[in-house]
Amino acid sequence: MKPTDIKWAFTHELETGIIPTELLRKCILLFTGEIIRSDELSIIAYRGFPVALCRLYRIDFETRDTYVEEIEAPGFDWQFLFDLLRAKQGLIVSGFDILCYRKKNLLKAVAPQKNFTSYSDAKKYTSRILTAMFSLHTSAELNLCSVAQVSEKASDKYFEGIRKGSHEKYVRMNKEHFQMFQQAVDVWQEKYTDDIGLAMYKRTKRFPLTLFPKTQGTQAIRL
């Protein structure tokens, strides 16, 4: 993993009173809010399972803050991700997809199990699919979460390198693998400038906001 593999990155240290799983949830949602377009409704998917649905609810070109809300709806569950990763303590690096929907396909995203026959089917109706990776370090000394947008090729290469030579289904993350990703994120962030941030905001936030999907069982949680 090289800094040039990263298109956008976000890092957040643990706040007082937030458990690691809540830190991970908050980071992924804020990061998603930074990279999606203002006219998109987005499914955060982990291993083909929809864990969260979100949209932007406000745009402010002066502050360029991320105003994102998670939309609670039947069929979305963070616990699937938390249980699979056992995100309690240690070093974790994993990947996820952000499925972005616009216009006539917006409402399909609200009930993916009902509207799509499979994960491949869900991909067909997207306006675009963003590939991302995250790291989570939880210990007595440090609690840190980083999220980065990468190409699918870069993500595949990283995880193939970790699995190389192992016959286990799930390969345990080690410090070297973790640092490889984290150092790439750190270098990218060192090169980040205000002009880069402004260009991203202008490119993705210039569209009319997606309306909140008022369907049965939906509820907004604003970050």
C-alpha cells in the first residue's frame, strides 16, 4: 500500500466515552459524507451485506464541514460488521464498498433486501461504487481509526499480500500489515492542502440535496 494508492483519507482518535465500535461507525459515516455527492443516497456494504444507509442533509461551502446523517431502516445492521471483526481490541484493517444511488434508483437503496435479488444486482443500479479501507487500533495506549478511499485494484493487492502463503480463511492482522496501511494514510494526509479539500467539496457538493426517504421504518441519526 502506497500513499499514491489513496484518493481520500480520514483519521480520528478515540473521544472520551466512545467505545471502539462506535468510533468505527462514526469514522466510516463521516468519511462517507466527505466523498459522496450531495445528490446521492449511499449504502455502506461490508462483504455484500448492507450495514448502513446515509445521505448529506446540509451543505456549507464556507466551513466545508461534513453534515451527514445515517438513515435507520429495516435490513441495515452494523452489528454484522462488529461481530465479524470482533472489533474490541487489537489491530484491524479491512475493506468495504460504498454503493451510491441517484434519481430514480434512490428508493431502491432504502430496502435493498426487497428490491435487489443479490449483491451483484444491487451494484447494477448504482451510479457509482466507491472502494474503501479502514484501520482500527484499540489498546490501553492508543485508540485510532483511519478510513481511506482507494481503487479496487489497490485494495485487492493489499489483502492478497496479507493472505499470501496462508491457508487460513481469516488471516490474523499483524503490526507490519497495519503499519503499511496507516503509514500510507499518514503520508497522504501530510500532503493534504486546503486547496485539495476545497476542490473535493466543489466537485461533490454542488448538486441538490437528496430528500430524506420517508418510508416505513426510516429514521435519521445526524452526526
